[in-house]
Amino acid sequence: MTRQEILYKIGEILCDEASLDTPEELTMETDFRKDLQLDSLEMINLVTIFDEEFDITVDDSRLTSINTAKDAVDIIEELLGEAE
């Protein structure tokens, strides 16, 4: 799965879970807290969805390092690579 495909999939998730209208609106620079106003509980929920959708396990200790879409793409790409 390419970085762009991961970003698009995250965008699809955020259409359901946040104030995103289309997946294409999500950019690598989008800040989940500042731009989408996600609080801590919503971030935990989002990471849980990432776990399910991408069939990965994001360690709870990494949650605080996910601020932007790029952060999420980096972690998901890394975990997908480890799963191969």
C-alpha cells in the first residue's frame, strides 16, 4: 500500500469520524487536533479504527506522537511493513 493510498484511506475514515467532507481534503499537513478539532478521546477512537482498517496494532505509547496526517501515515506504513 502506497503512502498516498494510506492517506486516502485515512481521509475516508475521517469523513465518517470527523468534519472532513471528502477524502481528498486530507493533506499530509492536516493537524488532527488543530484543523479537525479532535480531542483526546476521539484520537484514541481514531487509532482504534486504524488498527481495524489496516489490520495493525498501534501501541498506546505512540498515540501522543500522532498529530498530523503525515504522522499517522508514517506509523501505519511502518507497521504495515513489519507485518509483511
